Amino acid sequence: MHGGADAAGSLGCSMQTPAIETRDLARHFGDVFAVDGVDLSIAPGEIYGFLGPNGAGKSTLVRMLCTLLRPSRGRAAVAGHDVARHPELVRLQIGVALQDAALDDRQTGRELLDLQARLYGLRRHERLARVEQVLGLVDIGSAIDRQIATYSGGMKRRLDLAAALIHDPHILFLDEPTTGLDPESRAAVWAEVRTLRAEHGTTIFLTTQYLEEADELADRVGILSRGRLVAEGTPEALKRTVGTDVIVATVTELSPPTLDALRALDGVQEVVAHRHELMVHADDGAAVMSPVAIALHGSGATVRSLTLRTPTLDDVFLELTGSHLGADAEADDEGAA
């Protein structure tokens, strides 16, 4: 479909051209680099999940790709157009739903969508058709004709998504689209994201703090820490890098003898310590579980809990950065400005 691309001529990216590409992309605020040399190549039709805590630089990077901030260094191309040299061409090809939806509470949902379509130059019959098409993708129901002031947080988030789609963009940027939503509303947004890619081939760049969101939706995941891309791959491939099974032990005190005792066990690949938590990686966690418990007791550690599970993206993040996703979150990256 993609009427926005048709209206702009042959501005969309071809299958040979990455939908999004960056080389050494950086943005600093004074002496602080919010984004520091990021290389990306995202294919048309891909859902790419950008994972990291507040302050990692996710929102800053999105704002550069959406032409809201100029890069301090490097280059970025979106839909084949340089974001710094041809921002007006980039804007014709993208839809953007940022963390804070800028919605006029006095309008109805339908009035807001019609206004958004006018801003993109759509004629009246095109606007009417696009509003109906978008409402078929994004479930707002009868609330579309009520004032936005009456909407719940989940409804506002879905209306913002509908507004981002009104001109039928090739590429959609979703900056933490489900933050603060209840589980039902979050599941609804997930379903809409899947539909966009499956039925319309939309490229989706999704930033999130939610591990399950990246795991469920993304074809590939990039992990950002302190402005740098520290890992990239499919969720399954990233999880395989930290072993098959993880034994998680919470202890009252953590000492070097405890770590040495665990690392000496047969079948243990790696031991990662974070405060009072130990992550013991093993090929066969069930076989190693009992020896781990004995080693902890023998080293004098008092064990509060001991559990066995398969790896998660949080394990990947912990191994790469030394902290859990969401723990010790810094201030929002724009706060560095």
C-alpha cells in the first residue's frame, strides 16, 4: 500500500538499500556523548528492537534518525536519504510515535487524525480513506469520535500510533510505545505492530526497556549501553551467547572463596556476580544444581534463594554491561543537554 511513498514519487528504499543505515553516528551535549559511534544496517520490512535502560542514548538516536536532532559526528540514512542533508525527504517516508504523545485533549480522535493527514497534504477523499484504513489497523473503536481528554493511557498511545501511520509510511519509529501501559493495552500494541509488518511490510524501529517486548517482536535486537552498541543479533542468538542454562543464587554475603568454589565445579561455564546475586552459567543446569548448592554451603555463603532457568535477554545485558536492564538507570539522555 504505502500511499505516502507514492505521493512522494520513488523516494522509498528499495530491497537493495537498507531502510536505516548509520556509520559512526554520534551526538554529544557539551562534553557528554549520549550516542557515541553507532553503526546500524536495518533491512526493509525488519522489526529491529533497540534495548537499553534510560540514559543509554536510545531516544537521542531515534531523534537523530527522525531528523529532530542533527548528528555531531558520522552519518545516517533513512529510506535512502541522508538525515542531515535531506531531512524533508526522510520525513515523507517515516512515521514517528515518541514516548510523550503530543495530543490535543480538546479534539476528537478523528479530528486529530484528519489534521495529521492534512499536514501531509492529503486531499479530502484521501484523508477519509486513510482514516478508515488506519482504524482498521489500530483498535480504537467508538472512542474515535470522543474527545481525547476521555481516553485512557492505552487509548492515547494507540491513537498516537494511528497518527504516525496516517500517511502510510515505509518506516515506523516507536520510542518505548508501551511504557506505563497495562498488560492488556501492551498486548494490543504488540498485535498491531505484528500486523503492520505482516500485512504491509512496514520497517519498524522499536526502542524498549521491556525484555519480553524485544524478545516477542524483534527480528534482531541491538543492545545499547552508555551510547555504544555493545551487541546485536536475533534474540535467540544473543541468548545462546550466555550458555544454555542459568542458575540464579541470591546470597547474604558474597566473597572470593564462594566465586572460586563455583568456578571450580565441573560443567560450570561462567559465574557472574552482581551485588548479592550470582549467575552460574552451565550447559546442563539440572546436573549442576546440586553441586552449586553444596559449594555455596561449603564456602560459608547463606543462600536466600536458588533457581534454575533458561537464559533471557537480561542475562545477555548483565554479562555485557554488569547491570540488569532497568537497574541503576541514569537520567533521561536528553537531560545531558
